[in-house]
Amino acid sequence: TDAFQELFKTRRTINEFEPTLPSDWEDKLQKAISTAIYAPNHKRTEPWRFHLLGSESIQRVCELNAQIVSEKKGEEIKTVVNHAWMVGSDMPKGSW
């Protein structure tokens, strides 16, 4: 439909995250996952797997991402990237 086409044409990646999650984040996450399973997949193999990470795993993923980015773009960007990812992953403790 036209509305669906307009949605895809105007969607943008957002890199400025709110410092805290909304109170209904779990419902929004569940809705996003439920929607994501309808994405096209290779030969209908449905390869989708989702994992909710705990705080230690989130920290390790953020640090690994910062390391990869710094190897490609320079050490000075490492702190900025790590901070941006950690702010974006500010899940309340005990919520997973």
C-alpha cells in the first residue's frame, strides 16, 4: 500500500538514544520481535534467533564494537562509540 511504501521511504536510523527506557519497553520489544519474524528470509528457512543479553554481555558487546570501530577508524573514536552504545543499551538491572 501507499502508507507502507511511504513508511519505508521515510524511515531513518536513529543513533541518539534516550538515556532511559520507557516503562513499557518490554511490550514494545515483544511487538518489534513479533513483527521482525515476518521479514523476508532465505528460502523460507526462518533463520531468526533473538537473544536478550544481560548487563555483562551488553558490556562485552559494546566493548567489542568499540574495538572493531577503532581498528577501522582510529583509537580516538573508541571512547565515543563505546559510550554511545552503552547509553543506548541502558536496560534496568533485573529486567532480563
